[in-house]
Amino acid sequence: MFGTESSLSMFLNTLTPKFYVALTGTSSLISGLILFLSVHWILSPSILAPLQYWTSHFEIFEWWYFRKYGTSFIEQVSVSHLRPLLGGVDNNSSNNSNSSNGDSDSNRQSVSECKVWRNPLNLFRGAEYNRYTWVTGREPLTYYDMNLSAQDHQTFFTCDSDHLRPADAIMQKAWRERNPQARISAAHEALEINEIRSRVEVPLIASSTIWEIKLLPKCATAYILLAEEEATTIAEAEKLFKQALKAGDGCYRRSQQLQHHGSQYEAQHRRDTNVLVYIKRRLAMCARRLGRTREAVKMMRDLMKEFPLLSMFNIHENLLEALLELQAYADVQAVLAKYDDISLPKSATICYTAALLKARAVSDKFSPEAASRRGLSTAEMNAVEAIHRAVEFNPHVPKYLLEMKSLILPPEHILKRGDSEAIAYAFFHLAHWKRVEGALNLLHCTWEGTFRMIPYPLEKGHLFYPYPICTETADRELLPSFHEVSVYPKKELPFFILFTAGLCSFTAMLALLTHQFPELMGVFAKAMTDAFCPAELRDWDCRRLFMCVEAELEILPAPPSQHFQN
């Protein structure tokens, strides 16, 4: 039952204004036609009853047709059949090349908007996600989310030459394992194999008998897996990541010297670079979790300077969160000046952090009553516009910042402009908004004004592209089942649609009952007349009343067989 209600609610939220207009216009057209025919005595009561019945059911058919084909039946008939007869010109036929290019552009846009991104602030699976499961008995991560993480690990932490090294070959299989214990066991096995083969004797000089003990590099990815999934505290994870850093840094330096010797060495160097960046970023996040925020900021800045081209990890979002914790707002503004650019992809962290900085300048003295009397100042207008910009990009965030919806643990992957991104942002940044006096009050007073600027966000945007229609489906895959996914835009059925549907259904039911049970309905009608009609109306002669209407309208009398019988 719950699944049916949720699917029905999801479908109603996708209905466009064209559907409502077509449905109301169709009902009005057919109802008017029936009224015209009945007034002119063309249709007999025996035909009117089933006709009214099927008229009400046509609305249900229109609904079903729209759900299956995505367009109104009346609209489809009008465009496909009536428009050519009336001499309409199909613009698509004259602009085939332009339409094809536009379709490809829109397809690329929809694909990019519905792309799932790695959450730059994702938690540690063993130390945080598993602890939540132990306490509550709920799984915070979905299978779809964990499967995406496994694909990321295979992309970043493996290469084609892994089969040449036994430890890396084991880890290549470990990232594909579904069972967490199997992955952890494989990581330990990789470290054990590496330990057995770690000491080899090599001669210092080929012709001499002097020997040295050379240590082979340990498997960095095995330490990464253990730090992510086996460590039960952040401190344990940090120790394992430090061991991974020693192994990963050595592999990176060796592959850096050999990267130009062939495509195989180049792929290996690219893999070692991804491993090293991932380890340093997670070490910075460990320092941030353990309260060493300044150390975390320094590590992030150094990492961004050392690898400026690796923007896929979105390290600047980790840096923004740490700087906000330090209340270093000038440094936050400097980071935003670099990354809040029209040529770079946006995120909720970028847009809402920019709004927070502008709100901070006026929020402590902002009063909605005073603003309504004197109007908004320039600084207040800038803050409101920044909030409207942020809300247009992701309209789900304010409900979490204002604590109108409960927060859950953020997933490991997010969908930009979706509910998953809103949860990930609010989970870490709610404290920063609370720290700025009056910021949440300003957000509460102004965020809903965004929706008046974009009444139909699925069709046209204001500062960004129209809101993608795929977010709800993707968020339901990313977020756990116990969370109520936020849906935007959430349309409600207009009152005139409900009123028209109810009136048509009630009329059809009365007509059907009158046709099937005329005597019983006559008694019922007389009882209702005696109960609700005044005494002077009860004595009216219906035959004389209809004859007066015919005389006024100059309608020819119908044959006697079509008149009502006494």
C-alpha cells in the first residue's frame, strides 16, 4: 500500500500544466456538448446516462494515456491530425538539423545533470557508517551506493599491470568483492604475501660476494581498504593511512621516473598518483575529525598546490568546510573567488557558502518588519539574491538547514541539485550557519521567494538550467529506504481539477442510478425536495416550465415520444 501511494505521489508530481489544461478543457468540451444536446432534446434520457458515465471515465483514460506516453491524448490528436488539416506547419521538418543538434545538446545536458558524483566529504565506512549500524540496526548505505564506490576503487586504484605483482593482483580482486569480510581478508592476505616477499638478497656488485637486504614496497591499497573498512575509530584509520602514505609515496616516486618509458608505465604512474592523492586527502580529513583543523587546512592547501589538475576529488570543498570551522571568512572568500566561476561546475557547497558570506554582513541586524517598511538595502539585496541563487541550484537544502526535515548520514555518492547533495551539505555545514548570528533567520524569511521567480522550474530556469527531472529516481537509489526523499517541484492538484472530477463523477453516478432504478431515485428526489426546497418551488409544473424555456429559446418541440412521461 505504501509503495502504491509513493508511486502515485511521484507520478502526480511530474504532471505538467499542459496536462491540467488538456484535462479540464476536454471535460468542459464534452460536458458542454452533452448539455447542448440535452437542451435541444436531441438525446433521450436512456442515452444521456451512459454518455455521462463514459464522459467521467474519459478523464481516467486521459490520465492513463499521459502516464504511459508522457503527453495528453487530446494534445496528441490535435498536433498529429487536426493541425495538418487546418494548414499548420511543422517547424521540426524545416529545422531538422537544428532540432537534431538541440536534441543532442539537451541529451548531453541531462546526462551531465544526472551524473552521480563522489561525495568529497564522505564518512569512513568502518569508523562511522558501521558504528551507526551497530547502534541503530539500520544500514545507512544502499547497495547502489556501495557498488558505485567499488567501481571508483577499481578505476582509481588498479591498472593493467597489477597482475605482474601478486599483492596488487589480490587487491584487484578484493575491490570487486561484495562481502566486507572477504575484502578485509583479501587485504590482509596481500600484506602477508608482500611481507613474505619483502626481503630479497641482491649483490651490491655483480662480481662480488657482498650482499644487501632490499625491502620491497608494501601494498598501499591494502592499507587503504583496512583504514576505510576495518578500523573502528578515526585514530586507528589515521594510523593505517600513515602506513599507506609511506608505501604509496615510494611507489609514486619510482613510477614517476619510469612514466615516459611506455604506456604501461604511464598507466601505473597515473594509478600511483590517484592512490597518493586519496591517502593525503583522507589523512587531512582524519585530522579534521580529530580536531586538528589548522593541520588539516595546511595538508589540503599543500595537496592542491602539488596536484592542481586533479579537480575530480573536489578537495576545495573540504578546504572550505575546514576554513569555515576556523571562521577564516577572508580565506573562504579567496577560495570562492577561484572556484565560483561561470566556467567551473557548481555545487551546493559553492552556492550556499557564497550566500552565507553575504548573509553574514547583514544578518545580525536584519528584521523582516523593518525591511518591509523601509525596503531592502544594497547589502541586504545582495544577500537575498545570493540565497535565491543557492536555492535555485538546490532547493532541498533550506529544509535541512532550518531543521524542517531530519538529517541522516550522507551517502558516499551524491547527485548535484538533488536531495543527496542537500543532506551531504547540511550534515557538515549546519553548524557554520548556526554560528553566524541571524543567518538562519534571513534564510527562513527569503528562501521561498525563489519559487516565485521560477514558477515552472522543469521548463525554464532563472540563473541555471531547468531543474532536472531525474533527481528523484537517482536519490531514491542513493538514499536508504527509511529516509523520506525530498521531491522538487512538488505540485499539488489544483482545486478546479478536483472539483471538476468530483462533479462529473457525482453526476454520472446519479444518472446511472436514475437509469437503473427510476422509481427508487424518484422517491429519493422527492424526499430531498421536501427536505431542502421551499414550499413554493414544490408546486411548480415541470412540463409548463420546459415549455416556457422552449418558447423563450424558439426551439421546435420534440416528438411526443422524446418528452418526459408523467
